[in-house]
Amino acid sequence: MKPELSSLWKHSWKLGRRLPFALLASSLAVGCGQPAPETSETPAPSAPAAESSAQAVDPSGNLEAALGTTLQALEGDPARPVVESLFAIPQGAASKSTATVFQLKLKSNRTENEAFRGGTLTMAEGTQQLTFRDNGQGGDAVAGDLLFTASGTFDFVELQAQQQRIAQAQSQSPTQLTTAVFENRQLVRTVPVTALSPQFPVGQPVPIQPIGLASLVDPARSLIIRSPGVVNDPTRTFDPCTGAGNPAGKWTFNYLMTEMANQPFTGVAPSTFVREWLRQWEQPRTINGFVNPPRTSIAGNLIGPWPKLSSGELNLARSPFKLIAIVNRLDLAGSNPAYGSGSAGEGRFIFAATTGTGSSCYTVPFLVILEYGVDKNGCAAIKSYAQQWQALSGLPLGSAAYNAALEALTEQFAKRDLSPRKPNRSSINQVRTNEEWLAHPWELREFRLWNGSINPNSFSTTPPPILGLLNSHTVAQTPDRTTQNTLFPSYVNANAAAIVAGTYSVPLPWSTGPFRAGRSVVTNPVATPPFWSQPASVIPNRQARHVFSLNTCDGCHGDELGTNFTHVSWTGALSPFLSGALTVPDRADGAPVRTFNEVLARQTFLDQMANQSCLTTSFVNAAPAVH
């Protein structure tokens, strides 16, 4: 007997890992995103001692034995159902709670759907849980035909309003409205959108379709916010070059790191929290068996010039980091609300280090990205959050009203104590850096908070992780470069189907040795073939090669796209990947030619999540890209 998806979902939570299910219109996941969480969703331990008595875990001890096997078994994600169509059949007059029969058809030509044949799927619609059956019971006509049936209620009044919204948008558009469809970040087609008739006769199937109207989302106001009126807001930001602004403003490096340190809970002073983070460039760090070499110029470039308090500690109020952008990554939602739960993706702050003083002060290629999980669960909460982001598109960019509304959003993930189950009770998922200011080549590192519920093997083991602090961590979905000719091709060949389906996660070890890297470097961002490539005689599945390479840090930020390492630079400039349609011939083989449009994908998804039924997210079958 096949288990219910809802039971699998609950079981996964018990095992301690939030599975990174995405939700994006018509089976896609796009953009550089977040790594698969490795945390256990058990309550955080009691407050650790301050730095003087900070505790380190011995990764050879009992904690590894308790956590390592379980988390390793969960490195890959289960297959998701691949949906062909979804219909709601009203059993009475249209109302906000019409008795309805639902029919969900899975694609018969997708092998991953065999796992669901003859079983049940439990999905959320509003406050109700709908059990879709393919077992010949509860109204299902034929067992095992991949046509699932459920009974419940549906808000046809809201559906009518959605059709009126589409009709109004079409009346204001000189061209046919469309919604975009993506697979593995690639734009595969656009689908014409036409409003349905507002009349829904009893017994007549009504299609429930994933529709996102990208034209109703302004990316400069709702997705990637770089306006001077925002990043130089005198009440919320601080400019270390001019001294203008509020050193304790809600969008300053000082405020955000202070909230992340959460001294009342951890006992760790914010200045200590930041200094210990910077120390990780001063000495080697062994992560998953690979050594991150020191970049000792951080002492002269950053730590030495950093303004100090009279005690000699770093003065965070004068932090030499300038805000470059605030980024909405709702598209990285970690699980699908159609299946009953899920976070609302990530919210991010991008800072650039500065050097010099006065008129000789400027930003440098040392970027720090604070990537927060947005802990919203259930469709209503996620939809409300999405609507707040979309509402920004209707406000004057950088105005008092706009900035106040944006602060109300960022405070939903940036302030302390929002995530009691996570380390430091902070919503931070990870802190990433990408830089070539300290040394060459370009290097990307990742840091995470640690507590006793998290597998220590993915952190630095020499020295080991410390409670309450940011610790060096493996980089997501990226092998160490020493495995290019050995473990890399064997892993891709053994996991080609999962890679193409987006249900894989690069493991810590693979086959005969450690695999996932402790850092990522880009030596030549336009190399052809790209670094993560082998001839077709070695890796026959060329789509799997491409997807794998694109999901690595150095592929996404380098040679798989021809990107010059940053997607948002230290001056705020956007890469071609974030600047509209980008057509790229396969970097290894020359063909096929793929079209990417990251911003369009994010626009489409935000509009869909803010305005459509949660059931439309059931069309998603792939996990999000992780960079």
C-alpha cells in the first residue's frame, strides 16, 4: 500500500529536515537560491554561554552518530507528482463555499508519478485539507488511473474576482496577456491567458490553472530593490563613507548582525559575533575534509581599519558595510502550500564592504549576503505576505510610504526571536560572501549558525563549530573542484534522472570520498567548456550535466552562464541573468540554445502566489535551485 503524501511529509519533519519543495508556476524553479536546510526542527537548545565559554562539538562524538546517518539518508528529495490538469466541479450555485468535486490528473508519461498511482494526495485549500484519491474509494471511479478525486468546498466568488482581474489587465494591455512556464530555470514557453466566463454552471468542470501576470509586478519595487531612496534612507541605513544616516537603522549591518547574535538569548555580544565571523578568513578551515585556505589580507583590508570602541572591540555602529540591495526571494519557498505547509522563501540584504575615507571612500568587491528564511506556514499566511510585496509595486519607490511598507516586510524576517526552533532563534538561513578583494581568484563562502540539532559534519571540523556563532559551512550543491574527473561524473551518471527532475542534493560524501565543497572559486567565468563538464562519452545525459553545473555556485556565478561572478555587484549593477531575457548556447556542446529570464520568473511567481488559489501550486514538481 502506498503511503499518503501527508504522512510522508509529517514523517520527514519528525526526522528533522524541512524538505525543500518549491512552488513555481507550471513545474519550474528558477534563480540562485538557498541551500537545502539541514536543521532539525526541534526547539533550539537553551542559551549557550558567551564567547569565553563557547562550546565546540567534537564531530567524532555521539552527536555525529545520532545525526549523521539520518541526515545523510535525507540528502535527496522525494519525487513530486507531476500534474497535467486540475478541475473544480461545482455541485451548487457559485458562492464562497460551494460544495465541489475536484479532479486532479497526473501525467501518465512521467515515471515519478508511478509512486503515487493507486494512492492518495493530501492538499490544502484555504483552511481545509483535501484528500485526493486514486484508490477507487471515496468517490474515485477507477483505482490506479492517475485521476485523483476529492470532495470539499471551493471559493468560486474569489475565482470570479480573479477572472475580472485578468479581464481588466487585458483591457489595459495592447498585447495578449501571457503567463510564463519555466523548467530548470529555462523559459520553455509562454501561454496565452484569457479570463474564464464568470458563470460556473453546476456540474461543469472549471479549470484551476497556474497563472501569474508578470506585468503587474514591478521588479524594481517588489523584487530587487536598489533605489537610492531605499539603500540611502537616512532613518534606516548608514553610509560608512559619508557618515550619513542612522547607525542603528533597521537596514544597517549593525542592526541586522545585532539581531542575529541575539545576545539576550545567546550571551554573545554582537561585536564578538562579528569578530569571530571575520576570524574565519585568518586561519585555515577544514570543511568536509577540504581546506579553505586563509585570506590573511582581511586583517589589513577590513579588520584593522574598522572603527573600534575604547575597549578595542569592533564598533558595529560604524561598520564599513554599505547596503546595496534588498531582495525578495519568495520564489524560493521551501515547501508547497498546496500540500499543507511551507515557508515563504527568503528575504535578503546585500552589503558591500567599503574602503577609504571621505571622498576617497568607495565600495569594493567583497559582498555579504544575509539570507533569511521567512517562516510563514499555510496558504493564507504566505498569500498575505506575497500580497504585501506586490503592493509595493503601487507605491512611489523610495517614498516615505514605500519605505515604511518595506520595513514592515523586512521586520518579518530580520528581527530576533522570530524562529524559536532555529539557532539563536534567528530566521537567518545562511550568510554568504563572494569576493576577490582579499585575494584571487573569486571565492564564495557560506556561514551558518549551529546548534546541537544540526549535523556538524557539514561545518568546519578544524576548528569545530561553536554555539551562537556563524561557522564556516559547505557550499550548497557544489562539489570540491578536486573531484572534477572522478566523483563528479560518477555522481551525475548515477543520479541523472533526479538531477533533471530537480530532486537531488549534493551529498557530503559520495562513493569513495568527500564530495561537497567548503568553498567555491571561479577562475575563469567565461570558460568553455565550463568547469563542471565532461565529454558525452563520460557523461551521456547532457541535460543532467547542464542542470548540475548550473546549480553549482561556480556554475551559476560563472561559466555555465558566462556570468562575471556577481549577479548584484558591489556597485549595485545587475548581471545579464537578472536583466531580462538571456539566450545562452549550451556552454559545453554549443547546443541546445536555452533562454533564461530570471526576473520574469520571479514576477510570474509573485503574482501567482498573491492572487491565485493555493491549489495552483500543485503544478510544481521540482525543488528550487539553490543559488
